[in-house]
Amino acid sequence: MEEFSKLAEEASYQEDEERDPESNNLHQPLIKRNLTLSGNQLAIVGTKVSHIESLDYEINENDLFKQDWRSRSKVEVLQYVFSKWLLAFLVGLLTGLIATVINLAIENISGYKLLAVVKYIEQERYLMGFVYMAGANFLLTLVAAVLCVCFAPTAAGPGIPEIKAYLNGVDTPDMFGATTLIVKIIGSIGAVSAGLDLGKEGPLVHIGSCIASLLGQGGTDNYRIKWRWLRYFNNDRDRRDLITCGSSSGVCAAFRAPVGGVLFALEEVATWWRSALLWRNFFSTAVVVVVLRAFMEYCKSGNCGLFGKGGLIMFDVSGVSVRYHVVDIIPVAVIGVIGGVLGSLYNDLLHRVLKVYNVINKKGKLHKLLLSLSVSIFTSVCLYGLPFLAKCRPCDPSLLDSSCPTNGKGGNFKQFNCPEGYYNDLATLLLTTNDDAVRNIFSINTSTEFNVFSLVIFFVLYCILGLITFGIAVPSGLFLPIILMGSAYGRLLGIVMGPYTNIDQGLYAVLGAASLMAGSMRMTVSLCVIFLELTNNLLLLPITMLVLLIAKTVGDCFNPSIYEIILELKGLPFLEANPEPWMRNITVGELADVKPSVVTLSGIEKVGRIVEVLKNTTHNGFPVVDSVNGATELHGLILRAHLILVLKKKWFLRERRRTEEWEVREKFTSIDLAERGGNIDEVTVTKDEMGMYVDLHPLTNTTPYTVVESMSVAKAMVLFRQVGLRHMLVLHKHQAAGVSPVVGILTRQDLRAHNILSAFPHLEETRGPKKGN
Amino acid sequence: MEEFSKLAEEASYQEDEERDPESNNLHQPLIKRNLTLSGNQLAIVGTKVSHIESLDYEINENDLFKQDWRSRSKVEVLQYVFSKWLLAFLVGLLTGLIATVINLAIENISGYKLLAVVKYIEQERYLMGFVYMAGANFLLTLVAAVLCVCFAPTAAGPGIPEIKAYLNGVDTPDMFGATTLIVKIIGSIGAVSAGLDLGKEGPLVHIGSCIASLLGQGGTDNYRIKWRWLRYFNNDRDRRDLITCGSSSGVCAAFRAPVGGVLFALEEVATWWRSALLWRNFFSTAVVVVVLRAFMEYCKSGNCGLFGKGGLIMFDVSGVSVRYHVVDIIPVAVIGVIGGVLGSLYNDLLHRVLKVYNVINKKGKLHKLLLSLSVSIFTSVCLYGLPFLAKCRPCDPSLLDSSCPTNGKGGNFKQFNCPEGYYNDLATLLLTTNDDAVRNIFSINTSTEFNVFSLVIFFVLYCILGLITFGIAVPSGLFLPIILMGSAYGRLLGIVMGPYTNIDQGLYAVLGAASLMAGSMRMTVSLCVIFLELTNNLLLLPITMLVLLIAKTVGDCFNPSIYEIILELKGLPFLEANPEPWMRNITVGELADVKPSVVTLSGIEKVGRIVEVLKNTTHNGFPVVDSVNGATELHGLILRAHLILVLKKKWFLRERRRTEEWEVREKFTSIDLAERGGNIDEVTVTKDEMGMYVDLHPLTNTTPYTVVESMSVAKAMVLFRQVGLRHMLVLHKHQAAGVSPVVGILTRQDLRAHNILSAFPHLEETRGPKKGN
């Protein structure tokens, strides 16, 4: 949520020069949106643009890179491979450790809180109990929200959409910093302990990615370890791989599902995937599992306070013999259909709520805080108050002695306000941690435990909470709220269907949760494996698959997945896998024509012109064109960052000449070139220097990917996304002397469906249902 | 094996015209290997070239396609989507059913065979028993081998490498035909029932792919269903997707591992992968599992003869409580290291054996048959004779009454030649089906059952059989032989380590099998999930992961995976995922220069020239270049198949003019254009017609992917593979009037490391260890 207002805020105090062609806001028309040399510089001041840069996943093959690469010895290559694996190991290790700490903290904080509340209730001091609980929740939420609002606005929310965008090539600012990491950890502990309807699963994915990113660059921006080996990782490609590792480790840590984690990264998060990546991700998640397992071994001996066996959701139903017949396919299909409908409905409603929240959050930090705290108070009221509505139910005589009723932190039969020998089924579900609530509702062979009335209240409550909680300014995951909602309706359905099927009510709850997840998040294989690893029962696999497939299919009929909706809301220029069908009807040449004419540089360029071009345009890449015997020749593409570097280092020549190899190597290292950013305003060039020359050849990427102007946008987009480009050069298809070979440059923004449609409204007519799937 | 000689045979009776630039044999130098218009046609007669074509995964965006696409209504798009899913369903259904039939047949044939043998042994008619067994095995092998040798040589072997190559863009001829399918089914039943050391797993993958391919094209080449909906699938892209579905269904059917099947396709088989494909594959495997489950339900009631509970390997160890401590990591690591070493050793030895077999098989059909039959006899001798070496062991008194000793088909304690109350442990492993042998050796809580001596004999025997059996002319899978070898050494290691660990010997056997698989096949995630689904015990996951990772890492130090070795042996031009590092030092321009100069056509071309070009070159694509006001302009690329179609349909013009849209549509449909092949010699053009013109514009793919000549080969290869190209046009980087814009065309063969190195030997020096992983 934080993000929305942030983008707008930031835009206003951005300097003109920092704006770039990729940083177009979602709803801005494509045409004439960039400054050209001839344009009026004032025209765009105040235009709303966010500062989102694209990443350079393409290898920048300039002379320096090639030399550097050629001089790399075998030992250095081995160092590189070894450090890749070492980093994968560290990502797994640290993610596992941090997940452990988070789990320990949450279970202990919320455990002691609940114990105190139970004590007040035992003494029938109900009001005091409420005040205590609401107060504790309020304080915990306050800590989480203040941290998020003041120090790291990017830490709010799940973070998964931004990671998805990063791996697609969009660099959301401040997403993977050290502050974000710390705020996310503490904020997540606070928010989950506060009993809010949110999970630690999404935040763990973000935490894993932050760790990966920080490790890859050797520390925070201010305190970096200058380890020589790490310099190989100073590029966007290797960071992308590491962050993929981080996200799968995060999922693995959240659900103790190593295979599920890898598949989640593959199916939902990553845009590019290679076999080698599969393997390295798998290694990271294996490390996470080993860490978690060691930690749980250790806690079994009672060293972890109230942690006990809880904390890591694990609904081990491996002991249950699952029996079902062909007839059972019907209720399973019903669950799937309902899950799909409810899931897409949830997506739609959440979308609306987020829009409203967006307006509130934009009003300032105080509004954000107030919103978060109101939700906290509302949650406390409901969790504490609603159980009074439920009737006390007598304990099953066989259980009477030990496990019913209970007054501790966990337990399946909470006594709450009931007399001895009775329990309150709604309190069992509400007055507990979210993880325990899921465990209780998933519990098997307890077909008479929950009353329909209690389940309905639980379901409705969590539908409301699920909608209003997600958008507040604290770290929040979507998995758990959806699991809670889904399990409630699944169990309800189980009660309704009870007489007709063999499937246990607990399994109905599991299937309900799975169906709602598939209906909202639209994942299949990864969800299936996560549920398999959670339930530890392979016999459930076929029906889980069926439920997931049906729910996803039904959901896809109505709207896109929740992550896509959030991406759209945040205005992140995510590039879809499949081009729209109407993109075949337009060529890249037509697209390049409506953009302002491209600014090219000569191979040996005057310093004055470089400064002028950098000051007056916002492009991040410039074609370098040579003139040889009257014919023009494309030499390559040079990045803005490298031009600024040349100006900063004052690598100027008195005469117009080509430089030698040693001259470049004397001045620049590949580490210099890997640094991003730098602002043209920081550079001072004297008037004398303005008349000097720069040889751009050695710094130019001589092998940019190009397309001919007659290429259809659909195919160009496939190239753009498959190869992971930032700039795509469009070349003339006809050969004529004296004409620049470059028609234009296309970037991510130019290839987005929305932007193309706003420039070519007539394409809308040919819009049809999307092929591809 | 079949394949090697076949390629050579075929080449000799290929007409010159059928040869094409892609069809270069592995060890042929790149330079001047193609005919040019100016070249001597006789020069290449007799050159060894195999007829392997590349596939057109790129969308051929010519005018006709665009019109066809534009006229596609919403209903048709829905039809397309629906039939995609329907086909995925049918692939799953049919694969499941055929797997069922194969399992039933194998279990019954080999079951009755074994029962008869046991009867002879009971009567102490040992020689008669041997004659019966060897005879039956001989006959069964004969059936399988004759079918393979005479009718479908492509059905021999596992088929997985060819599928891998197909999905990479290489069309091995006769790979997915109806004859191949039938021979593969019957041959697989015969070979497995004959007790040969091979599995039905690999063949099932091939069978699944065959089914997918046949369904996609609506039947066999001769008898096709002309269902209108199927015409949408008449392209290489959709067939690729379907065959991916087929291969994952096959793995699923082999191991009853739906998730493992999908991951196998993803990790090992497929080159291109999309999220949508993941989902569709998952659907297919879900269908397979449901079919298998229904069939097993049905068989439980005894309707399936000797099938019983067997047939589908499933080592359900979910009941075992797996306990291990940190100390147990050491033996697990040892298993991994040994697995890696043995696996790569196996790869190396198998490579040598296959080379020898290649020489034998080339000598003719009879030699192939004799080789297969000798292996069969050798196998029979060993399986029957070796158990006599083992000592009889007394049954455990607690088991005496029922399960020890047994004389039936299955059972863990075979009596064989032993007195009552004793069993022969080697006979338990050898005189049984391969599936039962695996089940026996995996069996848990039976630490005293197998003697070290017996296990050593078993291990050595299966090492020998595993090496000599794979290359014979019958359908054979590699999974089972490797599992047998691996489980033997795993169990041996378990006995050695016994006093020091808590891990059961059965689990050692499982881990041994996993490690050898990883050491030889180099898969990780998919193997892990397959083993997870086989053993149905999630607690095994962390140690399985560890074993797989270690074994793969160790194996990778020595040689490539077994499938890559086979691909290389078969000379299939597989394009690797990562370019070699030295490919950065050469540009596509240099590469295009050593090829004969490219043949271009004009947009409106004389019929005579088209015929001449087609007759005198072997290219499959020609750039179409227009001349506009003195400047040349690239219009696109036209395929040989489409040129032949024009000649066949005699779509000629009397004058040099552009045609109208309706003229093309009158003559051609998109179905015509989708057909491949056609031979220029089948076309007769009169002398009068030779002087007429053809307007090539509407049939030209106007949007071919192009690269500028300065592009490095490394980057061009990334483009080629990521986008799935067949032809890549190389353009001039400088602009000059009157020069053809096209420098050359690169194909798959031109980008293969071996071919580049033979043309540019100096690059070899810069060869270093491969980056990328």
C-alpha cells in the first residue's frame, strides 16, 4: 500500500534528469512523453513519473568487458562457481535462521499474551482481559506500523509482487535494502503477534530475497565488504539468480516445503529460468530445511519457551488413511468451483478495498498509522467478543481427563467462559494464534467438534478481516488469511456433505484452503506440492490436483491473479509472458515512429554534445553510429551511466582519434562499469573541456539486440522478454546511404499493452480473447 | 543403437535435393559444405549427411497467416483453447490406459513363465527349468527385436534423447509414427517380460510422446481424422507443447509420480517452458494417476490374473519412522560420492559399449538380431545359474508359517533349490521380475535377509547386464537397470555401516538407487520428487536431497549426463542452453563469411530462377529482398516448402506485378502452408511457365528474427535458442546503397560448438572452463 503514495511523492521531488524512458507511469500516454533535444525542457516539469528503472539483464559486451573476460583465469572461474554455491548456501542458512527467530518470537510473544488473557478470563474479569488483549495488540501493531511508515515503506505488504517485478526486470527502489530487511523482520513479528489476520509467509519470501540481495552485493550500501570474489556478482544477472534463490528459500522456510519453495519460485515469481537455477534453488531450500529441522529438534527439549511444537505450520495427516471413491469426485469438484468463485470474488473486493486504502494512505503518515491501528482494534474486538456468542459444548467424555477443556496457549478445546467439562468452539478458533487456528480447523477425526454456527461466524469474520487487513502499513502475507477463509468454508461444506461422503471434515478444510488459494493466487503445481508437503500424505494428491485445477480454471474466467492485480495497482511495468494477439497488427517501426526521434552519438564525440544530450534527454541508452566512407554504420549502444562515468573521470582527448586498448584499461575497470547511477548534475565540465573529444568505442556495447522495423510487436516482445532486454534497437529495413541505420529504441514501457493502445486506439477493435494459454 | 546405422543408411539413398543445411552430420566441417548456385553439384554426391530437419518453432508471420489469424473469431479461439485441454486430457487418458495394458501384460507373461520354472525346480528338474526359462526369454526377445529391427528401428532404446532433441528443435525422422508406437508397446512388453535388464519407464515416456504427436496431427500419416479443430494444431509449436505433455504423462505412468513427471519434463526433457505448459502438463499427469488408480482398484478384486499389487513400482515406506541424527550425514554423503563416481563411470563405460555395438549394428539386420538374442541367452544363464552359488539360509522362525519360503511369483523368501524352511536369497533377487527385485531389495526391517556375498554377485551381475543390455535393438529404459545397480550397492553399504547408523538397510538401498541415478542422469529436483512419490515418506526428503546434490556434483566433474552422451553419439544437433565462453570472441559476421554466399530472391521473382535455386541449393529458407528506388530492402524470409507449393499450384503471373489479397486467398489456405516437405523433383514446370513471374510477398515471413553482423555468436545463440529459431538472418551493420542487406543465414548447425571450432581452430586456445552453471 505504502508503495502507491510513495511513487507519487517521489516523483514530485525527482530532478528532471533522473527521469528516464523506462520510468513512465502506468496511465501516461506513450506519445511525446520524452524530452528530445529540440523539445522544451519545461514542458515535462511536474509530470507524474515514478523513478523505476529497468535492470540490465543483457550482457554489456563492450571492449572492456571482453578484455576482462578474456583475462579471467581458470582459477577465477572456479572462484566464481564456488562463490555462487557458497552464496546459495548462505542464503539458505540465513533465511532458515531468521525464520527460526521470527517463529520463536511470535510464538512466545503471542503465547504469553494469550496466557495472560486466559488468566483474566478464568477469574471472570472479562473486561480486564479485553483491555489487556486489545492493549497488547495495539502496541504490537503500533511498533510494526511505525517502523514501516517511518523507516521502510517498502517493507509493508507481502513484497512478493515487487520481487516478481524485479525478476521481470523492474527495479523498485529501496526494495532490498538492509533497513527494509530489519523493518520487515521486526514488523512481521509485531504484526503477527498482534493477532492481525495476516501471515509471516509472504514477508519471509521478501526476507529471503533481501538476504540474497545483500549477500550478493556484499553488505548494505554504506558498509560493504570489499571481498574480491564478490565483484563477479556485481551485475544484474547474478543478482537475479540469487534473489530467485532467496524467494524459494523464503517459501521453504514458511511452509517447511523445500520442493514447494522451488516450484513456487519457478511458477509464480521467476520470469527467466534455467536448469542450473533449479538445482541451486533446490540446494538453498535443502539448507533451509536442515536448519529448521535442527531447530525443532532443539526446541523439543523445551528450550524455546512457549514454542513447543507449534510455529511452523505442519498439518501432518500422514497417519490418516484417505479413502475415497469415484462418487467423492462430486463434492471435490464442488469445492473447486466454489473456491474459484470465492477466490476471484476476493480478488475483486480486495482490489476495491486497496483502492480506497490507497486514497487514505496518500494523505500522510498519520493517516496510515491510524488506519493500521483501527484495524488492530477492530480485530481485537471481534476476536475477543465473538466467542461469547457461541454456546458452550460438552466435552466428549473420552477426552474429559486431559485434552478437553484446555486453558493453555494451544489445545483443541478451549474452555473460555464455559464451566468445567465444557468448551467454547469459537474461542478455540479465535482466541489463539493464526497457526494454531489453522491446525485446529484442519484437525481430523473431530467431526462433532465445531458447530455450524461457529464456523459461519468464523468464516464471515475472516472474510472481513482478510479484506481490511491486507492493505495496512505492516508486513503482511496473503497465504494465511486465505488458508483461514478457505478452511472455514471447506469444513462447512464437509459438515453439509457429511452424510454422503467418506472424506474427513479435516480433509475438507484442507481442500477448501487449497481451492481458495488456487482461486485467488492461480498457482497449481507449486500449491499442490506445498499442500503435499504440509499434509505429508501422498494419497491426497489426486484430489488436491483436481481441486486446484478446477478452482484455477473457474477463477481465470473472472479476473487475473491477486499478484497481477497488485502489480497493476502499483504501476509496476511488468512484462507479460505472452504478447496480446493484436500486437501482430502493428510493427515496431510504427511504434518507434510515434516516439520522439532517437538521439544518436558518434563513435568519437565532442564532450560538449555528450553533456548537452545527457542534460536534455532522459534516455538511458544511446546508439553509437559511425560514419565510414560516407556510409553510416551502427557501432552499438552506450549506457547513460557509462557516459557519466567518462565525464566524471574526464577521459577526454584533444584530437579526434581512436584510443588504444591500454588507454581504456588504465582509466576504467570492469568494477567501475558495473556501478549504476550517477547524475549528470554532479559532473562539472569546464568550457575548455567542452571542446575536447571522447572515444566512445571501447565503452560501447557492440552487440545490442536489434530488430528490423518491419518486425511485428508481438515477436519483438517475445525477444525482449525471452532474452531479458532493457533497450531494443529498431533498424531500417532498407539500405540507403547517409541515413542513420537506427529508427528508434524501444524499452519496456513501449511494449506494454496499455501504452501501445493509448497511442494506437484503433488496435483496440481487433482485441480478442488472448491466445497463448 | 538402431539410430546410428540408420542415419548412415538413409543418407546414401537420399536425393541431393532433400539434403538441407540443417542436415549436416556431426563431424563434417562447416566450411563450403553447401552447394551454391555457382558450385559444382556433383561435388557433394556421396557426402554423408543425415536427413534431420529443424523444426519451425518461430511463427511464420506471412500475409496469409495474418489474414487467417485476423479472421479467427472468438468462437474459434475458444475452440482452440478447448481442444488444447481436450488433447491434454486424451494424452493423459491414453497414456494411462496403455501403461495399464503394458503392466498387465508384463506381470502376467513373466508371472506364468516364472511359475512354470518354479514348478520344474520343485520337481528338481533343473535343466528342464533352465531350458524352459531360456527358451521363453529367447522367444520374447526375438519378438521384440524382430519388430524393432524390421518395422520401426526408432522404437529401440529409450527414446528420451530423441524427444529431448525434438523439443530442442530437431526432428528425428519416424520418431513419433503409429508404427513406432505399436512396436514400442509390443516390444516393451516382450523385452521386459523376457527378463532383460531393462525397464518400461523410458519406453513409456516415448509412448506418451507418440500418443501426443499422433493426437495432435489427428492420426497416422495415412489415416488422418480431418477434424476441423485440429487444423489449429498443425504447427510445430503446438506439437511441441503436446509432446511435452506426453513425456510427462509417460514418466507419471511409469512411476505413478504426477509431480515428478511434470518436473522430469521440465528439468530433463523440455527446452522451452512456460507457466501455461506447467499447468497443462499437470492436468495430463493428474488424469494418468486417476486412470492408474482406478485400474489398481479394479485389479484388487483379482480380475487381472497374476497382476496382484505389483507392476507399478511403489515402495511405500510411509509406515517407517525415519530417524536420523547429524552423524548420519556422513554415510549419506558417502553414498552420494560413491553414486557420483559410479554413475559417471557407468556413463563412460556405456559410451564405449555403445560405440562397439554401433559397429556391430551397422553390419545389418541379422547382426542386430543376433546381438539381442545373445544378450538374452547370457541373461537367462546368469539369472538361472547364479542362485545355485548362494547358500540356503534358514527362515526366520516367526515368518516360517506363511511368507517364508515362497514358491509363487512374488515373495521375499524364495525357496528355489533349498529344503523346506530354508530360502535362497539370491534367487529372491534374480528369479523374479525386475520390479519385484527392486521391491525385495528395498524391503525394510529385513536386515538379515540378504547375505553380503549374494548382494555382491547381484551387484556385479547387474553392472555387466546394465552395460551390455542397453544398446540392443529392443525398447529399453535406463531407469530400472540403474535403480537395480544402485540399490544393490546401497544395501551393501547399509550392511557395512550397519553398526554405526540408525538408518534401515532398505532406506540405504533407496538412497543408493537415487545416488546412482543422479550420478548418471544428473537430474536433481525431478528425481527427488519421483523418489518422494515412490516412497511416500516426506521425512526422507532432506537426506534424499543431500544424496542427489552430492552425486550430481561429483558426477559433473567427470563427464556429461548419459542422455547428453547418447545425443552426441546419435549426432543429433542439440543446442545447449549456455553458449561456450569462447563464443564471445567471434561474431556472426565472421561465421557467415565462411559459409557460401547466401542466395536471395526478389519479391517478384521469375519462375525459372526459383526452380533453378531450389534445384541447385539445399537451403530451406531464402531471404526475399526488394529493390525500391535504388535502395535494397529486406522483405523477409520464404521457406523452401512454400516455394515448392507455389510451383505445384502453379500460381504464376504473366507480368511483373504485386498481387491482391484475394488472389492469394483463392489459391492457398493456411492448412496448405502448414504442410511440410514436398520435393522439387516432383514439380514439373513447362518452358513457357519458366518465363513467368511469382509474387512472393504474400507468402514471405515478413518478420524473421535478425542480428547485425557485429553480434557475438554467444549472444546470437542465446537468441536462437530462447526464441526457438530455425533460420537467423545476419544483416550488414553499415548502410550502403545497392548492396543486399543480408550477409548470410545461420542455422542450428552453424551455431554448434563443434562446427564452429572446426572452421575456426584458433578459438580452441581460448577455450576455458564453462561458465554459466
